[in-house]
Amino acid sequence: MEYADLFDEILSNPAIYVGNRSVVNIQSFMSGYIHATWRDDGRREEDLYFGFQLWLANRFSVSRTQEWAKIMIFFSSSEVDAFERTTLLWEEYKKSAT
């Protein structure tokens, strides 16, 4: 499974993967999954997921070193708002990247 496909699945069904609509939990899950699969397959840099953080950093004019979840928390009014905005921005990013 591509990381972007998994990210889509998690955003569609966060309770199954992380228990709630928490971008911090989602990013932690993704990081753990990437680490686990990297040991077997190597990290696939060309996967769409890896461009999302940089795209968000550029969109919000913040440091490229900020994690995407922290960017979303900072620019949102709540954790739920951060989740909702992440979902919308992920769709926008995918359209712009293809």
C-alpha cells in the first residue's frame, strides 16, 4: 500500500486507526508505519504523502522543518478543526500534485 493511500484511508476512518480525529495521532501512526515498512521496503520518496508537509509549509509560509500536524494545529482553532482542515487541504494538495 502506498503511504498516500493509507493516509486517505486514515482520514476517512480515523477511529479505526487512531481512535479519534487527532492530527497528532495520525502523524504518529504514519511515522510508525513508515518506519516499520522502511525496514522491509525502504522509504519510497516518490510517494505523494512525502510532499504534503512541504506543500503545507509553503502554503502557510512557515519553516520547512515543522511537521505537518504541528502546522495544522497552529493554524486551527481546535484539534477537530485541524483534522477537518487537514482533510480539505490534503485533497487540494493531491489535485495540485497530479
